[in-house]
Amino acid sequence: MDATPLRAVLVTGASAGIGEEFARQLAMAGHHLVLVARRLDRLEALASELQARHNIRVACIASDLSKSDAAESLVAALQAQQIQVTGLINNAGFGDRGTVQDLPLQRQLDMIQVNVTSLVDLTWRLLPALKESANSFVINVASTAAFQAGPNMAVYYASKAFVLSFSEALHEELKRTGVAVSALCPGATDSEFASEANMSDTLLFKAGTMTTEAVVRKALASRRRAIVIPGLKNLLMIWLGKLSPRVVTRRLAGMLQA
Ligand SMILES: NC(=O)c1ccc[n+]([C@@H]2O[C@H](COP(=O)([O-])OP(=O)(O)OC[C@H]3O[C@@H](n4cnc5c(N)ncnc54)[C@H](OP(=O)(O)O)[C@@H]3O)[C@@H](O)[C@H]2O)c1
């Protein structure tokens, strides 16, 4: 990296799937980037490709967001490299299929740390810089899972309900500051998520997936909205869910990922 301060959008979970696609579309729009994930080799390959194709600078930072000090170390690395964050995409996350009792406790606690705690931690630490920057934004990747309980993926669904609620509240709190906050709620999307979560053979994923390209296009185009639900099918499912008793929606969610 050269010594000129870099004004960049930070994307967590940029080594695969939706996060990688955020990096691609933001690069195409001319944004400098900070890419974050555990797999540094993947981040560096993506950074080289994007820098060769677009007139941008890309920094890569390896970080395991399941560690309690990850956000603090990440922000220290940004300061050391003189990077000012002008946009934050809290995208890193994972799920796992299984009952609360059957899944290892540490796996479920790591899920809360990555999907919830590190997201809040990073947001809090970067808000002062975001407030100083015109037209800055935060996109928190929630899920259609945020709208009902999910038996057989209880912690994952609860983590995404947190992300949705937190982002909606933050959207209102920051309305007059110029920082746009959005909760992106994708449904089943073609990425590494399903295999990581042991969900490839579920009805939810067999019923069809959206491309990461379409999900991210919608997210970036709608980033001033509090809640963004890409895809007509996902939107309809959520509206139908709102009209149904909770006992119906949670049982349906359980069936889709049995
Ligand atoms: N795909 C779907 O159907 C779907 C639907 C709704 C919501 N979402 C949400 O979308 C987001 C992105 O998921 P995806 O579909 O793109 O899945 P993916 O292809 O599996 O990508 C997940 C990303 O998160 C990163 N990550 C996971 N654990 C991490 C950790 N401990 N520390 C740092 N980074 C970590 C991974 O990087 P490393 O492994 O290199 O660390 C990877 O870059 C997640 O929040 C997910 O819950 C996905």
C-alpha cells in the first residue's frame, strides 16, 4: 500500500459468496476497498484481480471474527494503514443445520460472535469515521430468516432477527447524520453458505436460489432503505408470513430445513 490515506468501503466476509460480489460491484463503481475474512489467499487473489481491472486500491486484512478482540484489532490495523472507512458492509456470517442440543455449543457461540457481536462491535468502532464522511453507509446482512423463528437452526435465525432489529433501530438513530443504514435480507442465495451450513439438500435450497449478483445489485441500489428484501419470491414469503400466526411460520421454517 502507498502512504496516501485511503478512503474505502470495508467488506467483511469478502472471500466468498455475497461479500465477494459486494467487492466486485463496489470496485466497478470505483470504490477503494478493504477486504476482510479468514482466508487471506482468497482476499489477495480478488484484490489483485480488482486492482488490475479497475482504477482502485484494495487492502486485505485477515481476521477471524469469532474472536472477541477481532473488531478492535481490525480497527487498529485500519488506523495503522491510514484507512478511513466511508462504507461498511457487515456481511461475514454462517449458519449450521441441527438442533440446539445436537450442534456443538462452541459452534453456536462462534455463530453469535460472528453474526451478532462482531457486527455490533465493528459498527460501534467505525461510526465516528462514518459520520465524518458524506454519503456514508452501513449495510448489515441479515436474512429472510430474521422474520420468524427457525427450528433446526435456532441460533442462526435468532442471530439474524437481532441483525434486522439492530439495523432498523440504527437506521432511525442515524437518519439525520447522513449515515444510511440498511438491513439486507436475502433468501436462499447461491454461495458457499448452504454447504457450510449443511443445507444443500433442504427444501429451502432445492426450491431455487438467487444469484449473488442480483442480491448485491438490489442491496446497493436500495442502500438508503431500512430493510431490503431482494427477489419477489422472498418478498411474498415475508408478507404472507406477516399475515400468518407465528406458530405457522415457525413450523413452516422448520419443515423447509428439516
Ligand atoms: N447464501 C444464503 O442463502 C444466505 C441467505 C441469507 C443470508 N445470508 C447471509 O449472507 C452473508 C454472506 O453469506 P454467503 O451466502 O456469502 O456465504 P459464504 O459464501 O459461505 O461466505 C461467507 C463469508 O463469511 C466469512 N466468514 C465466515 N466466518 C468467518 C469468521 N469467523 N471470520 C471472518 N469471516 C468469516 C467467510 O470467509 P472466511 O471463511 O474466509 O473467513 C466468507 O467470506 C452471511 O451473513 C449469511 O448469513 C446468506
